[in-house]
Amino acid sequence: MAEGEYYEYVVLGAGVSGLGFAKRVSERGKSVLVLEKEAVVGGLSRSIHYKGFYLDFCAHRFHTKNKALLDEILTLPGLEMHRHIKKSRNFMFGKYIKYPFEVQDLLRAMPLSLSIPAGFSFLWNMIAKRFKDKNKLRSFEDWFSYIYGYKLYEVMARNYTAKVWRHDPREISADWADQRLQGEDLVRLLQRIIKKIVTLDFRSYDLADDSLAPDGGPFYYPLRGIQEMPDALSRAAMGRGARILTSARVLRVDTENRIVFYEHEGRQVSAHYGELISTIPLHMYYRLQDRRDPAIEKHLAGLQYMDIIFVYLFLDVPRVSNDHWLYFPDQDIIFNRAVEFSNWSPEMCPKGKTSICFDITSFPQSPEWKMKDEALAERTIIDAARVGYIKKEHVIDSLVVRVTHAYPFYDLDYKEKLDSIVRFLETDHEHLLGRTGIFRYNNSDNSIEMGFELAEKLLAGNAASAHTYTVKQVSY
């Protein structure tokens, strides 16, 4: 085994949180080594180039309410990001309804047998919630019902949440909703409803309706896939002296002597570190490091990540819809979302053609995970055609990609288990970071921000843990 060098920081995983950390410490003149098992950097924020098409792992836009972070990303050398206004809809009741929901549109689309009780439930909830204690909200169902009322929860969120997470929303922690969603300001909501009624704005639900309101706000996206953003972060870090190795397999971590052993280009190498930053899945890092504890192993056995299947369809038409993505909550539709890349950038697809990514969440034991690629593609085509989204005759090719450890799954008791795991794995010299590494379901902007924040604390000589990071403002 080759004798290793010393680095002040060694980072396991080159997702955007690890790259953000490496960028910040390298800017301060610190030595840092980043080890990535894949052939490219980016983690979940990476892209595939397939037969002239650029493909992301479903929807990976960059959006943030942190102006300093936005300015730093937009000025990365070699990165060209264009501003978009999010357009997305939800397929419900045989119609395409704007998402995030405008309550007046949702009520108008629903059958009267549902809309009248839901409307009264929403209005009653506006009064009743003043007397409820938000701190006692335990499940996702509790949280959503608190914001919108139970009847609207049944329509707006129960089916889709159960479909995506493959659990009853009563079994999912309210923390997930608190981190990912925002209850609309009720005064603004009422103003919008009144304006719609006064102006008689009863628009079409047709999929090609170009008057779609941009409720989701602005986001930024590169020309040829989200991969260009982590590539730019990587270049910025390497320009300051960071060493970033891809196709590097970590073999073990000796925490007592602060040594990482890894394999790269057929050679086994060791690297000594001052501080270790792990962004890899918790179960994987536990197996790599040298300390053991039966209680922690029990907690890890009860902590789950969800996997995801991406089914890409390639169509011989320039465009299918004007949406960036669509949601499909119906249980009899195999996919959860559809993302059309030609609407993100014209350079994502060859001229005259478009591509769509359909995502299917699963656990290893889910029947969809066990399906063959050909069966998944065929079922996706059938379902997409059945809801009027595509025409079968336009499909010219398909591709299926499977990714493990995509989403942290928050059951009702996840926090107690996670707290114990983090207390065990984090030491004075080992730290956890990122969506996967710290089991925090957040967006790419939060992950980069988390990496910057941890770096700045360690550089200042402060005791630091990304486990204390809080999302300042949710940006859809």
C-alpha cells in the first residue's frame, strides 16, 4: 500500500455539500482531499449524456432565498445559469391543476361532493387552528391538516404522499413537511381567491395552456444539465489547491489514528487527516469506520433511505407540454413525477426531439424495484399515454437508471434514532454532512449552504456539527 499524504481535511463523497465544503476550506489555504466513488462529481446533482440527450436525475434546479449563496453560485467560473419561472401541475380528477395549489382552482376542479365539504373544512380550520398547539404536531397528516384542514389534506396530499413514501402519512414525521413545505400566508391566499372571483378567471385545464401562472417562483439552471454546477464547484475548489479524486473506493477509516484507506486507479492508498467529513450514507460510513456499538447498529437497522428509479423516454417531437414537471398522485399510475428536459434548456435535447424523466420511488423490497427495465419502460409508456400526456407512437427509445439512498425516510421515531447515531459517529475529528451524510431531506442550495457553514465553523476553531443546521427559508 502506498504511503499516504497528510491533508487537513478529507471529504468522503463529492456531492454538492462536500464540494461546497472543499471550496470554502481551500479558499482559506487549507489542504483538502475529496474521494468520490462515481466517475463524476455531483452525487444526486449529476447528469447523464445519452445519444445526444442530457439527462438529470429528475428535477434538479437551483433556487435559494440566500442572496449571498445565489451570487456565489452564479459567479462560479465557467458556469452559465439561466433564470426560469417554475411551471408545474398536478394531474387530479382528470385535469391538470396548478402546483403549488391555489385553493380556489382546486375547489373548482373537484366534484361538488368533495369541494363543498373541503371548502367548509378549510374555512373552519382557519378559525380552529388559532386554538391548536403546532408543537404537538407529530405526523405529516397532523401538519398538513393543521395548515389546510383535514378534507383538503385528503385531496391535496394524502394520496401523493402515501404513493411517494409507500407509507401511510400518519406514519411519516411532521419534520418532513416542516422542512420541505410552507403553509401559505392566509391573508395573501384570501386576496388571491377574491381576485380570481372578481376577474372571473376561469382558465382552461388543457395541458398546452400557456397562461399557466408561475406559482413556484424563479429558479436557475445550466445549459446542459445540472452536472455543470457541481463541475463548477469542483473546478473552483481545485483552482485553490483541493485534490478531488473520482472512481475512488474507500476501504476503511481508522478513526484512532486518523487515516483513510482507499483504492484509486488500481492502487491502495492511505491518507492521514486532521478532520474527516463524511457525506456518504450513514450505514456505509458506520461499516467503514472502526468503532462498533450494538445499540447504534439497532438504530441504524431502523433508519431507512428510499431508492429511486428513473425511466427516461425519448420522443420524436420537439415538445410535449410547457411544464417543467408534472405530479401524478393516482395510485394506478406507476410514476410520481414527469420532467421534460427540453423545457429546461433547448440544449438538453437534439433538435426536434424531447426527453422526459419519470421517477418511481421504492424500497429494495418494493415490487417496482424488482421489475425488469423493459417492463418498467413499457408500463411507464402505457400510463403516460392513458392520461393523455404522451402518444405511444412518438416514443423512439427508453432508458432506466436506478439510484440507491436517494431520500432519507422520516418515520415517527427517526429523530431519536438519528440523534443517537450522530452522537456516536461524530467526534472531535469526524463530522457528518449533507443530505445523505446527515440524513437531512433538503434541497441542493441547503446542502451547499450546509457545507459552507460547517467549513466556516471548523476554520474558526469552533465545535461544529451539521446536525444543528436549520433551513432558514424553504424555497420551492
